Amino acid sequence: MFQKEHLQEKFLDFLLQSFPGAVLISKDIAFKEVIHNPIAASFLRIQPWETFSYASKPPFKIFSKGLEVTAQLLPMRRAVEFREIIVNEEFEFVWSDGVSKTALFSARPLEDKAGKIVGAIATMEDITTRKQIEEELRASEERYRLIFENSMDAIILTTPDGQFHNANPAACELFQRTEEEICAMGRLGILDTSHPMLNILLKERHIYSKSRHEITTTMVRKDGTKFPAVVSSTIFKDRLGHDKAINIVHDITRLKQVENSLRESKEEAERLSAFDDLTGALNRRAFMKRLEEEINRAQRQKASTGLILMDIDFFKVVNDTYGHQVGDFVLQKFCVCITQSLRSYDFFGRYGGEEFVACLPNANLTETANVAERMRREVEQLEIIVNNSQNINVTASFGVAHLNYASQENMDSFISRADDAMYKAKFKRNLVCISDI
């Protein structure tokens, strides 16, 4: 029997009260009476100083409180039966109401002077909260690892100063490098650091702890090729309180290709909608829009504007004699001849049928009339060969009008004056007439 003289009651009471953790002492090898301190009582959900016992066979019910332990033998029993000294062994306790806790057990046998085992002493530390935190961290790390490893976007873990620590498989594939290569090279290895958007991203991230920008042609692969990307970067603190940055790089090469294709298609559609299919000249709607813009510009800059309206003489005879296909060919040749007399910033359109119109920005009346006369001569000398041998000669009548920036005349009136002058020229044909005003 465990003799009281071997462990004085006052010393035992002092030990149990002052020990910072839970203490359990078995006063016999059969564990019929186990004493404990208040910390142990709180963990085991019993009254302070209440003595208890527990069964020596499964399911290891303890002191009839509905508590079961998952291990087959508690450390105190192993200390008694096998003289085992147990240090920080983990056990899970489950109560009948479903509550479970985890504790670290340390135990050793108690011996009398003769070396005979007469009981056991154990300490216990409640690590339930710590285990929950560890489990949450483990689950969080597993989720992070799952996302990190399987993300289709490149993910790179760095420090704010540009040192790289981790790169996921998508990043390795994107940059054509191993994780070790990416981390060894750092920011300089994958970024064109001269790109101005990089400094904007870093400055914004420094202020707001996060940033998201499109960095065009600044990402660099191992083979030296550059590609556009959207980069999201967020600063966070790791478990040790150190600043880290997670950077997600999304390659938008395909998106840019689609955008460029759509833009080119739109530009082509706009171009086609602005030009006459047959002659390549601006169509009437596009010409009128350009003319209105030019008149507004001339008024702002106090410049003059010249306008030439022209009509091919006897064009109906050409169509009736040779057919509309030859007539279309004549229109095309006529337009080529006219545009050769224009300056690079003049513009030319099809006004309707065989009527055409040209605008000469910054041209006075004399300059406009001289251009119209040069056009008339060029058309008169034009030889149009059809059917490989037959030559068709045409002439045209020209009406010239001039608009001074100070004039309050509107665009329609301006065109009407040029049109009136052209119809005067058609009375004689192959002639240039100038508007009265």
C-alpha cells in the first residue's frame, strides 16, 4: 500500500495546488483511488479533490462520468504495469455528450523504499485549442497548396523587395523555367523592369497593399519572348509577421489577339462603310462628314476651303454603247486620273453616279481653279483602252467654289454654289466654271 509517510499530506496538497498544469496521482496500483488538482478536475469535468477510479478493461470508462479515452492503456497504467516512463504522449478524451479534448500526458511509476511500485503520478496539458489551431492551419495550408499547385494562372510568392520564394507549376510553364530558376533570378528574370507600368504597380501596392494592372509586353520568357499579362499583387503577413507578396500573373496574349482582330475588323468595316466599292473614293456620306469637319477646322484656324464638283460628259453614251461593265471601268480610270492631281491632304468622293467632288483644304479660289483646270486637261488626255484594243476618250465638266473662314455660309449652300457652277460648265462641256461668289 502507498504509505502516507512516504508522501506527506501537506507536501502533496502544496504540490497539487501550485503545479501549473494538471496533476493526477494514483495511490494504488489498481487505480481504485486517484487524486488530482483543480486544473485536472476542470479538464476531466469533475469536482475538485473528488477521488475517482477507471476501468482496467476496454472501453476504459473513467470514474463513471461517461468519459472514454481512445488509447488502449493510459500512461498511468502503463507506468504501473511496465515501469514505463511516458513523456508528452498525446491522448484524445471523448465524453458521452460528444465533447472531445486532447491532452499531452506524461507519467511515471511511484516506488517505495524497496523499489516496489505502489502507484503512479501523471501530468496532463490540455492542447485542445492548440490542436484545433494546428488543424485549421493544416487545412488552410492544404487548401492553399491545392490552389497553388493546380491554378491555371501563374502564382509567385515573393517578398516586397522582389526576392522570389515559390513559383507554382503554371508559372514554371509560363516562363519556361524551373521553380528553382525563377526563385534564383527573382524579379529581373521575368520582368522588363524598364516598363513604366511596373513602377505604377509597385507604388500602388506599397500604398494600398494590393494592385492589379495590365503590363503589356513586359513579361519575359526564357527564350526572350515578351507577352502581355494582367498582374495582381497583394501584400500579406505570414505566421511570423513577415511581409510577403502573392503575385498572380495571367497571360492575356490570346485576349490581346482577339482584341486586335476585333479592332482591325471594326476599322475595316468602318473603312468599307466610308468608301465607294467601285471607285475607292469616299462615299457621299463619308465625304459630307469630312467636309463638315474641314469647314469647322478652317473657321477655327482662319483658313479658306476650296471645293470642286465634277461630272463626266456624256457618260450615258458610254454605258449605252459599251455596256455598264465598261462604264464601271471608265469610272475607275477617271478616279485614278483625278486623284493624281490632288495633294496628300485633299480628299475626294463620289457624289452620285458619274458625279464626283474634291475638297482642297487651305486653298484659295485661284488655287482651287488651277487644280480644277489641271484635272480637266488630265481627263481630256486620258486614254482608256477596252477590249484590248478599243480606245475610249472622255471629258468632264468642273464647278469650282471657295469658302472664306469669315463667311457665315453653311455647307449645303457651299456645295450648291459648286454644283451650279458645274452645271454652267456642262452647257459647253469639258470646261471649268467658277462660282459667282
